Amino acid sequence: MLQLTRDGEYAVRAVVFLASQPEGKVSLINEISEVQEVPKSYLSKIMQHLTRAGLVKSRRGARGGFTLARPAGSITLREAIEAVEGPIFLNVCLIKKGECHRDDLCPVHPVWKEAQKKLMEVLDGKTLADLVRDAESIKKSAKKTAVRKA
């Protein structure tokens, strides 16, 4: 089964959380961990990857914590995932030409290639700002539903 690892899932949660904060707000690891339900020690390692990838800035000291390194509208979902997962490939044959000795013979290779292209388009087409807006819409919709049920 093809699936995002826990590292990728937690990285996405963390950067979407940071994107939802007011500009310039520094978020503590404890706060991100609690709100996003990610173990603090695990999140610390993920935040290191995100910092090394240039998506997050970390500050040490009494006013330390994390902020996005770039505007939320310029960070894609793909970047967040690949910061901790590495490059995304649906199949080994897509890593590079010749990685699979059957890539010139395989009738499924063009299908993998097309699926890979579409997946990258979707992941590159969603920014953190888009995801924050989507989350706000979901919350509003949930509130309306709750009011109607009450």
C-alpha cells in the first residue's frame, strides 16, 4: 500500500499549524505538540527536518520557538512532505531511467509516469495558505451543522 508515513503526516500538521498563526507569532514546540496531538520528542525531530529544508525558522532562548520561513502562500504541500520523506515516487521505475530494467518494456510504466505527474500537480497545487483557508471553511461548516442539530 502506498501511504504517507507518520513523519510526513506530522510535518504537514506542524506547518499547517504554523501557517494558521498570526504573522510573526513564534510558536512553542509544546503548543504545536499539544494542539496537533504529536509527541513532543517526535515533533522536535520533524521540526529539525523542516528547518533544514528552509520551510521553518527556529529561535532559541526565552522567546524561542518556530515560525514559517516563507509566506504560507509560497510553501506547497509537496515541499512539506518531501522535507521529511524525501522525493516522492509512486514506483521505483520513476526514480531515474534504468532504475528498473523493465522500464522500456513495461506496459504499466507510462501509467505510473502519468499518475506521478498528476500527484505532483495536486501536491504542488496546494499551498499552506490554501490549507488554512480549507480548515477555516471546514470549521465554519461544522459549526453550522452543530447549530442545526441543536
